[in-house]
Amino acid sequence: MYWLIGSLIIIAMMGVLAVADSMAISTSSSLMDILNTPTLSFSLIIFAIILIVIAQFNVPSAKPSHLSQHTAGISSRNPSYNTSHKSKLFFRILTHVLVAVLAIGLIIGSALQALISHQQAELTEITEPMRVQALVTIEGISDSVYDVATDSGYRQVAVISDISPLMSALAVKDLDAMTSNFLIDENNSLSNNKLYENNSNNNNGKNVTYRVLLNAYPKKPSKQSSKKNLDSNPFDRLNYLQPGDQLFMSLALAPLATSEQALSNPSGFDSYRWLRGRHIDGVANILTVGTSNVTNTEVSKPAFASSSYLQRFQTYINQGRWQLRQHFYQDWSTKTTAAQQAKAVTLSLLTGDRSLINHDTKDLYQLAGISHLLAISGTHVLFLAIMLAGAAVLLFDRLWPRIYRYVPRWQVRWWAMIAAAFIYALFTGFDVPAARTAWMLFAIGLVRLTLLPVSTMRVLFALAVLMAWLDPYVLWQAGYWLSFIAVALLLKYDDASYTQSAVISKTASAHNASVVNTAFKRVWIIGKRVFKLQFWLFITLLPITLLLFGKASLWGLVINLFAIGLFGWVIVPLNLLAGLCYLLSPAIADRIWLLVSAIVAKLHELITWLTSLPALSEAWLYTPVNVAILLMVLLSMLPWLLPRGFISRWLALPPLTLLMMTVYANQQSLTTISTLYILPTGDPYISAALLQYPVVNNEQSSTTNTHKTNISWLFLSDHRPNAARTMPSNLKANKLSMTLAQQLGSLSVDTLEGIVVQSSSAGLTDTLTTDKTYLASNASASELLPLTVFQLNQRLPISQYWQAGRSDHWSAFQQAYKVTSQSKDITNISVQRCEQGKTWQLGNGGLSIQALTGWSNIDSPSVWDCTVAIDASLPIRVLKYNAADPLKSIPATAQTLTSSSQPPTHQANMPRARLILNADTHQRIWQMWTLLCPVEPPEQPRTFRNVTWLGHSTSQITAEVISRQTINEMITYDGKMPEATLSLNPAVDTTNTTP
């Protein structure tokens, strides 16, 4: 009953949050006034305690059979006994009914708690974009630092108040004048609304506050602003803002992106749920920063000034975290990147502050499968609690031993551990793992103090439910699930293996062997236990890891064997010791941190060498996992999780067989159906499309002799028009290639038949005598896609590479990258020109790819872009790739051109579909195609049953070309239709179709 009720509570809360997030639910202010979150949480805790007490004291006692027969004889002779027995039966039934009512009330109350939390979040969220000027109160420490050299942006949680619309751009001096006026008005005890009385109708006055995520990203500096000081770049002062600081800023507010909009994220990361889990109401991009802080404490009004002492105490702790970061950040620019990242990881292991860790180090830890070591876990909290509790007991033993007359020694140690755990958890941000450890110490000590017969597993489960009651949005945090599930698995593993290890240890110690043999046997036993424990955790956490993140690193099974011990027994204790010494002698602490940083740096070198081995390059496991698969995994593991002999372990075979069949069917669905996936890249103008086409009856391509069951082609293009001014791309080749490799891996693509870059590259072209202006305007981002192809070729085999335009410098380009990367194991790839008439096809012609445009023999890059036509005998569905769950990729929105549709003439060998992948940045492309390509007679029947056009809304395609190509469906990467469709066919039918 205990586990059933707790599971139903968690499921009910998750279901309510999911339904409330996916559909509009009217908010009821009266309901929230009556049942606010703290009151309802307290009521649920009281009901749970009552339920546990009733269930605990209503355990039926087992009676022997001879006593039952004796009781039956007495009841037949004594009628009063029957009356008392009936009354006991009545009270037992009443107790069961009361337990059922309380259980149902807990489930309904938990669902109501989740609904009220969601409605409160909806009332405070930012609903529309706006530009404002506001008083910003810094809350906590920033997630990253502002650094132009490393292209690192500033992200900080803050509370904004005194909000008014921004009528015009403000300079720094304007914000400083606003700060002075604000202080004068407050000192004169004037109304807060007087400062912005003209804007009170627009923003509901100064009482409106939002909790936002501040963003500020470096811009490419111009030649005139090369000086690096606070005056030339005012954003540099953001790194010096402490928790609790207040200053005026001009901001561009934006609402949170919904989970549906998060589908366009290349990594599948749901930023909406992540920000909502941190209780963020919106995103604020910083426009201008004032230099004057509201430093007068009498008039300073932080968002938490009128709150509890605990929040003020947390502010002081966050200021200590910020000061410790500044200590690590000293002389940062003078150190090498390796030394910087070693210190950044050291700081993260001490305070949970990851702001100084760059993307490469985070990717390295992800690839190694040890990202969890960067977080403050229960090990950190427990180590510090044990150290401080031992020190406290030692002080009491020496200075005041009489306290043990009133308080037992274990309670003194317990209270010291609790105080240390909670203070350190607050110092590290009070994340779920640290908070869980602190509360577990408190709960286990309370169970021992009250002598309640409650197991540790039940305490852990009750704590999980309690944290969900206090904050329902914690259910959207991956750390919540991984933390509690990992601890539960550790407890279960310990219960199952402790007896066996004890027997082995006694057997080993009983032999009269030498010291060396005994030590070797003990080391062997410990190593075997560690490996079994790591293998147990890896296998059991693999499904939940794939469900939460979509991928898992196989390196984690190997690297965690030594990394966990190195971090747990060497790095973390030394780091905590240095943190304690920092309070007394910073010089001694710096020496210890220097040693810790050196160990971390050597570990980084080792992991980099291991993960770069060519034989072990395939480290990622991509298997789409949903709730149904997770349920089958749980059913398969259930006989091993339950006590031995409770149920037969042969019962795991049916769900295990069903699981294998489901995973195989899911993998086959990704490769056996001809599909074109539109892959998100993170740039609205750069497109990526993956064609997966099954090979039927051992069809072979005209260029390869290998037997394949699936052919994959990747198409890349940059759609920035030459005639219009657009923002340059912020994408980097290494980031784009890594994203594409991850997306291809999730779609079970381990090799590519070819890559087509449909946009020309000025970096690969000889100096031209004409159109130098065109080359100059496109040279900045022209090397992005070729460099992406080169880096992607290092990750998976690629048979062919088609490049639009001229590629005379491709060999020199590869050689230059080799010298820059200083890597010996680099695979070269030859390039072919993608120009009009170039064709590739399968052996029987079931699939062919041909270039419709591209004339590189003309000295004008405006006609080099390569539009590709894919002709297939099987229908090709066009899907928008869902990085979070590739199996849930949705059909792309297609607009049907009714005027272009005409009944086709069916022929035996006629391809069923043509898919045109358009790429043009200049109108000359289609002008050239119109001049060079012959016009088919009107009476000639259509060659294809369905012609679908896929391009960008900036395309220069004309209505004449659409008509001549007999296009009847149009799809765009950005969801907007080009202008030619409006002039050709005003009436369009928008449907979700698959060609």
C-alpha cells in the first residue's frame, strides 16, 4: 500500500502538469486564495502522517492455528465474545475505509497542488515581448561569465521591478540619472508610482515583478572599439555584480518558448521545462547596463527584503560563493586553457558553480559519461558533514564533555551533520542531490530518535514525495529522477550483495596466507565489487538516461570505474579540506587547490586520449526510449528487484522478449521507410536535410559495391540572400558537426552515401575577375559548411561529397585544417562539383539524385548554387525531426497548389515522387535555368505522380519555374511561403501531408 499510494501521487502530479501545460486551463484566483501552495503542502503532510500512523498501528497479528481453534470454541460458548469480536471487525473495517479515504484525499490533494502551482506560474509569466527599463535585483550567482575572448555569454537569474516601457534607446548616463532620481524620491518618502506615473496604465504600476533569466552575449567587436575596458564595453561589468546588487537596466523581455517550440532546438533540449523548473517567468536580453548601484540599504528594496530570514541568509551565502569565484577568476586570462578548465572544474566540485567551464570541457565529460561528477552530489555533502561532525565531537570531548549527560554522543554528531549538510547544501545552490542528502540525514536520524520501524528505502521514497509536494515542478528536473533512482538502486544493490561479500571476506581471512596474498585477494574482491556495482548502476540507469537525454555514453562504463574513486576519495576530500582552510588561511587553501587542479588537468589529458582512440570512437548509444519501453524494462527487472524467491525470475522473459521486439521494431521504422528529415541547425537560414531510402532486393548504387540495406544522403545549404542584409551566422563548424553527428546517430545512420553542400563557398574558390563584391559579402560564413563536412567525415564514413561552385582550394583547405588542429589521425575526402546535369542513382533506377542548377564554368558565384531533384519509385515522407524523440517526428506542413495539380498518366516504370531541394541566393539562378532548360509541350503528360518543393521563404523562385516544374506541394524550412506562391496561386490548402 505504501508504494502504491506514493506512486499514484507522483503519477497524478506529473499527469496534471502535463495536461495543464498542453491545454489552456482557466485560472481561478479565488481557489488559489483559499488553497495556496504552503497551506496545501502542510495539509498533505499532516494527512500523510495520520495515514502512516493508522497503517502502522493497524498491522494484523498472526495467530497460531491452535489458538484460532481455541478462540472458535470460546466464541461458541460465550455470546459476549461474539459481540466484542464483531465490534473489533467493525472498527477494522472502519479503519480500512478511513485509510482508503485518506489515500484518495492525498492523491486528489497532490493533483490539486500541482494544478495550483501551474496556475500561479501562469499568472506571473511574461506573455508578450516588450522593451522596458527596470530595476534589476541580482539573485544568486550567474550561470556563466561574460567573456568576449571565449565567446561566453552572461546568464543570470534576477528579479525585475519598477518596470516601465522603453520609449527610446537609453545610454548609460540615462540609467545612472534614473538611479539618482530613484534614491532621491525614496529618501523623500515619495510614492513609488510618481517616478513612472505616465506609464502606470501600461504595466500595472511598480508592484509588478518578474523573475527572469538575464542574457548578454558578446558581439563581434569593430575596429573602432578594440579597447577592452569598462567604458568601451559596458557588459564587462556584469561579471562584478554580486548577489543582492540592484541597478537599472534597459531590457528586451520575451516569453518562455513552449515545449512545442523547443522542437526546433538541434539538441532536443526543452528549455521551457528547464526554465519553468527554476521558476523563471521569462527571458530578458540586456540592452544597456547602468553603472550606479542602489547602495543605500535603507531604501534598497530587493525582492526578498521582506521575506524570511532563510532567504536573507541564502543571499549572504551566495555572496560568499561569488567571492570564492572571484578568487578563482584572478589572473584568468594569463593561464592556458587547460589550466583554466582544471580550476573551473575544481570550483564546480566545491560550490557547484559551473560558470567557468567551457563547452569543450562539458562535452568531454559528457562523452566520458562522468557529467554527474561535476554536480554536487550526496558524496560531497556527506564528506563535509562527517568531517565537521567529527570536529564538533572532538571539541565537545575536550572542552565540554558534560554535555553528554544530557545529550547522547550520537545526537551531538547527528545535529552537527545536519547543520553542516544544510549549510553546505545552501552554499551549493540547494540543488536536488544536495537537498536530498541533507533531508535524508535529518529523516534517518529522526527515525532512530523515535524508534520507528521504517526502512531506509521508505524514508527515501517519502522524501521524494515530500519534495514533489513542496515544489511540483521538481518533477520536470532530470536531477530529481536520477538522484533518487540512483540512491534506491544503491540501497537495493547493497541489500543483495552485503551477505555474499561478508562471506567471501570471512573465507579469505580464515586462510593462513601471506600478507601479500591476503591483500591481493582483498583488492581483487573490492575491484570485483566495484565493477559489479558500476555495471549494475550503468545497466539499470541506462533506460532512464536514454529517456531523459536521448543518448548515453558507453565510455561511462569504463571511465567511471576509476573516475568515481578518484573524485570520491582524492579530489573531493582535498577540495573540501581546501575550502575549510580558505576560511582560516587562503594561502594554504591555494596550495591545496593547486594540487587538486594538477590532478584534474592530468585526468582531462587521460580522458581526452582515451576518447580519441579510433577503435573506440563509437561511444554514443542512441535508442529512442518512451514510457512504454521504460515500463517493459521495469517489468523485466522486477524479479531481481524483489526479494529472492518472491516471484520466479523466469517471469522476466515475456517482458524482456517484448522489449527486444519493440526496440527492434523502432529501429526498423527509422530505416525501412523512405523519409526525408528536416534537421534543426539552430540558425534560421542554414538548413540540413537527411534522406533515408531503403534498398530493396539488394539494389546497389552506381558508385559503390558494398551491400547496404539503407542509403543515406545529407543536404546542407545556406539560404542567406545576397540582396538583403541579414545577421551573420553564430554557428561554429565543430558545434554544427557535433549536432549533426548526434542527430544522425539517433536515426541509426552510421555511414553516409554522400553529402551535398548546395551553397557555394568563397573560401574554396580561386580569385575571380568578376563579382568580387558578391564574394566579399559572402566570404565570412562561406567556410562553415565545407568545414562542417570535413569534421563530420572524421566522425563517420562518407562516400561522396558534392560541393556547389568551384572547389579548387579544397586540398589546401584540408591541409590547413590539419596544421591548425595538430592532429595526425585525420581522414581526407575528395570533392566533386555539384553542377547542372550531375547525377547519382541506384542500380535499377529506383532512386536518383540530379542537380538542376549550378554552372561553375561561369565567372559569377550568383549562378553556382545547386538545386537538387530526388526522384524515387517509393513515396518519400517529409518529417520535421524531433531531437527529443525521433520516433515522434511530425510531418512537415505542406501547402498544396491547386492550380498546379493535374491527373498524372500512370506508367509502369514511372517514379512516384520527385522532391526538389531548392538552394538559391540570387534570382539569376532561375533566370539561367529558364534560358537553358527546354520547355516541355503542354500536351505532354506529367512525368511524376507528385512533385514536392522544399526550400526557404527567401527563395528567388518564380511562378514560371513552379509551373514548368509541375510543383503541386511546397514546404519550407522556416514555415513561411516564398512570394512566388502568392502570385501563382492565392488560394492554398495548408495540410500536414507526407508525399
